[in-house]
Amino acid sequence: MSSETHLAGSLDLGDFIEGFLPEDDVLVAARARAEDLGCSAVTPASGATLSFLAASLQARAVVEIGTGAGVSGLYLLRGMAPDGVLTSIDIEPEFHRSARATFLEAGFAAGRMRLIMGRALDVLPRLTSGGYDLVFVDAARLEYPGYCELGVQLLRPGGAIVFHNVLPWGRAVEPARREPEALALREVVRAVREDARLVPALIPVGGGLLAAATC
């Protein structure tokens, strides 16, 4: 077989990565609810990365900023320790109802989830400093810089913070872009990269994950 024939028959790399782990019926249903509610959900590859990180950290305490319909939360729960508790924050009551239905449908007990209604910038200071293994951020991108400082304070040594959708246009945010959202994304990328407390990595799956572990 020639190299040209081989390449013509190969899958697009992005499609291969996204389809590497097919989603089950619970995730498919949750994704459909997210679409009905008009809230974006992590892609399958991004979700698999979250499960991997939660499992690697043996996470027992995870904070999620932006509940949505429970897609990302379910991926997190499936990677967490069997006694782990997911704390998910959102301002939309309908999102919480949908996410709770998703988690229960997947077989997780009510005690494994703590859904908090409110604005994350108001809720995060009330959580236990240094008490969490993983913080996942998927809410208002304008507030990412604020979530960064508050989220890092919540982490135990060796914990990790992850920001979703930091490559929203399929590429790095161009310096010429001056919209408030673009400015906020550049600010959080810079803050994570330059923070001496963090070991950062930019993971190009889905809309882009910016991850950092505490030293």
C-alpha cells in the first residue's frame, strides 16, 4: 500500500481522539438535555481527560464551576474515588435538576453530589481552603481570572485546577483580539503560566483545557 493510499484511508486525528471512548446511553441522554437547555457540554475527549485526571489524583473532593446538564460532572464522578463527593456550583436551578437526574441515572448515590446554587465568585470563598483535590472551571469565561486565584486556594498540595474552553476559536487567543472574553482568557493563561505555585500544561482537546498542578 502506498503512503498516499494509507493516508487517504486514515481518520482525521481530531475525530479519532473524540471517538476513542464512545459514550454510553447516560452520557448521550445528558448531552441531549444540555442541548435542550442551551448549555454547552465538554466533548468526549475533554470528558475522558477529566476522568483520567480525577482517577490519577484519586480525587475524593472535587469542585466544579458550571454544572450544566451534568456531562462534565458525570465524567468527574466516574474517575473519582468510590467515596468521593462532587461539589458543583451553578446559578441556574434547571441545570442542577438536570445534572442531578444524570448522576442518579448513572447510579451515583445522592450523597456523592453537592449541588450549590449561586454565583461561583461568592460561593468559592466559603469552601474549605486546601481541602480539594481538583477544581474544574467551565462557566463565565469573563470570570476565569477570579476563579483562578480562588480555585488555587482550594487545592491541597498536588491538586489540580483545569479551565475549559481556553481555545474557543480553535486556536490560541490572538493578541489583536480586544473583546472582554479574549482579554480574560489571555489573563488567566498568563496567570497560570507565571504562577510559581503551579505546574501548567495546555491540552488541545475539545475547546482546549488549561491544566495546572500545585507544587
